[in-house]
Amino acid sequence: MNTWLNEAEQKALNQNLSNDARVLYLLGLKPSIDQATGKTPALNYKSLLAMLNAKEPKFTLGRQVNALIKELLQVELVAFVEDVDLSKSFNGKILLLPLLMLKSDNYTQLHLQWQKMSANWTPNSALYKDLAKLVGIIDSEFSDHEIGDFVAYWLGRPETQFTQFQWTQKFVFNVKQKRLAKNMSAIHKVGNQVVTAKPAVVADENAKNLVAKYSGKLKSTSNS
């Protein structure tokens, strides 16, 4: 079992989390991950409940485990590998622990200074690419529109402060969430993600018939 916490994990675990959520991360999820991918085995409510109830039966329902996982999702300690309905059971789902997979030493400076959101904020480029790869974002490029939406949202919450590492991390998860959204226009699906569709011209049968009709008339006119 790897009990070492990198700086990113420590920062996240010191945010507004219940101790039960911290225990779930440290003892229920982290010891079982695949060290190469950062993924957990399929979640098993029975084993997680047994771990959480080591001394007394405090947790009895799967939805109580869900609530703890949602806490971890909020601070980006975990992410689901596939698109998941948060109102339904997580049993059998697979989680990713993205912060565990980062080479935190490369981003030490990004943990040092807390700041409010500013109108000209942009994510740290290297960290964005590393995190995007870890959480499975297919197209790692981001648009001005995606940054604008993110900045506008957090400018409306001026009391909120995070480090540049945490702001970039939140932006990555926001981008993934938006791209996993359903019923968007001008998109197509790749795996479990939606990406912007490239412009294309598709001629239907009526259009083809009109082209053929008027093409014939033009040839007839030119021959007369």
C-alpha cells in the first residue's frame, strides 16, 4: 500500500471534506488503484461499507457511500472513468484518482499562492495538458468560449480563492463535464464524449434531383 500523499492530494484533502470522505479516499480507494492508470477496481458497496464500519455500523446504505464519493468529486480527488448518472447507484463503477498520477514536483509553485478569479485568467498550459490526458479528454485544445464561461461563473463568486493548480484542475473537470453533456447541437460522440462536429455539406436526394434537372437545362441551352 502506498500511503504517501503528494502535495496536490494534501491540498484537496484539507478542503471542506468530512472525515468519512477522507477515510474513504485514503483507505477505501487509494490502496486498491492500478498504479499504471490511477483507476480503482469496480466499486463494491459491500467491501466499502465494511471498511467504513470498522468499529460501529455507521453506514448501512449504498447511497451513503455515494454521498461520500460526491464529496470527493467536488474537490476533484476522484473522477468517474465513464459518464455516470449521479442520482443512481455507483456500485460497479470505476473511479480515477487523477491527482495521484501527477508528478507533483513539477507544479510545486502552483500550490503556493491563493488567488481570486480574474477576468484575464488562463489555465496553466502544462498542467492542463497533463490533467486532460489523465481524465480522458479526447481533444486537449480548449476554446476562448470554454474559458469565458468558466471565468464568468467564478467572477460571480468573488469570495472564492484557490491556487493556480486548483483553478486549472477545476477548469479541466469543467471542460470534461461540458463535453460529456447530452443533446448538444453540432456534436458527435467519440466513445463516451461529445466533440464539436466539423462543418460538412450533405446533399439529400431532392437536392441531387434539382442539380440534375437544371444541369440538363443548361446543357440544352448551350447547345441551341
